[in-house]
Amino acid sequence: MVNDKLQNYAVIIEHLNVNYDNKKGALLDVNMKIAKGEYVAIIGPNGGGKTTLVKAMLGLIRNYDGKIKINGSISYVPQLNTVDRKFPVDVRNLILTGTYKGALKPFFKYSDEDYKITDKTINDLGINNIANKRISELSGGEYQKVLIARGIASGADILLLDEPTANIDSESRKNIYQILSELKGKYTIIITTHDTMAVNEHADSIACVNEKLIYHGKPEINQKIVDEMYGCNVDLLAHGVAHRVLRQHDNVGDAND
């Protein structure tokens, strides 16, 4: 059944259960399908299982029950605060490393095609003005664009981004979401985020996770979903302002079928 339908989906997760770091029930019976070209935002409380779900999709967690089917290749774009920006490399050469498949070897040389892909990616994302800068000289927003560019240069079908707008200013945040919106459809985009306002404006669907999958569907979260996700009555937040977001859902579903 899964194999027949996989061609229409980038990711299929069925009855996923994960016990991680001696914590029972890090993920409980998660079922989710992500269509090719879909832009999905994963939200939820800290410690609720977002990172575990991402690691499972990346193949970094082996000890789980259930099925994870990936149709294509994944490029992972890490959160800024997990990356060492002191490494002495410029933007163009960092993006260039995304074109290489496998471990770097002594005396390895990139091909002309690798350089063409790198330059095209730089042009497409409009970062020519920083291409020769050292990564240590970049702002947080500039460096996030570079990490996205490196993911694109890899030729992956799926871009998986961990909190791509964390620790950057509001203008850079808007620029990042604009880039992702322009990439939508060309790639399957999966992001983890706490930015519920941007989710409503840009994503095709939202996955709300707190150990189990609370909701997966249109990015129109309501108070019932939020209360179940956080385990208490919490106001919806968008850029720090409490308010109700969009229309109410009559029912809260587990996942798209």
C-alpha cells in the first residue's frame, strides 16, 4: 500500500513510536504524509518531539517502531546557534561543499559543473554581494541564506530546516520566508518553527506535535489545537502578540490520509 502511493509523496510516516534518551514516548503513534512540493511547518512546545521527528526523518534515529518512507534525498539546514561560524571559509566555497556527495578526500577537485551549480544558486538567491565574504563576517540573516543556498546546491529534493528564523532580526526573517515561498513547489520544504504568524501566511500545511501528532492540515490553528498541544489554556501568539488566528475548526484530526 505504501509503495503504491509513495510516488505522490516525499515523506510517509506510519505508526511511528520513538523512545529517545531514556524517555518513554518521545513520539507516540505519529502518522503523517507530506506531498511532493508541499511546504510543511512543524510546531510544538520545546521537548514535545519536533527534534526527534526531524532526526527520525534524517535517519539519525534507528531505534523506533513503525515506518518512515522517504522519496528522494534530503538536505538538512541546521539552526544557526548549532553551527561554528569561526571556520575560515568564504560564502562561495561553503555553498560549493554542498555539491559534493560523500566524504572529502585529499587532493579532491570540484568539477566545472559544481562551480556552475554554485554560481547559479548564488544568483538565484540574490546573494552575490556577500559571495566573497568570510562566513564570520555575515549577519545572522545572511548566514541563514547561505545555509539554505548550500542545501539547494546539494541537489536534494527535500529541504528540512530547523528553526530557520530563530536568532535573526525581523527584516531578515521576512527575507527568509520570502525565499522559502519562492522555493515552494520546486522542493518539498519542511521547517520546525515557533513563528505561528509566518506559518499561517506561508506554509501549505502545519503539523502540531507534542509527543503525538495533534493536528496536520491547513495552517489555521485554533485554540482547541493549541490547548491540546501545550496541555493547558494558552493564548495563540504571533510575533509576541496574543490573539485568535483565523477561523475555527470543528474537528481536530490526526493527520492527512
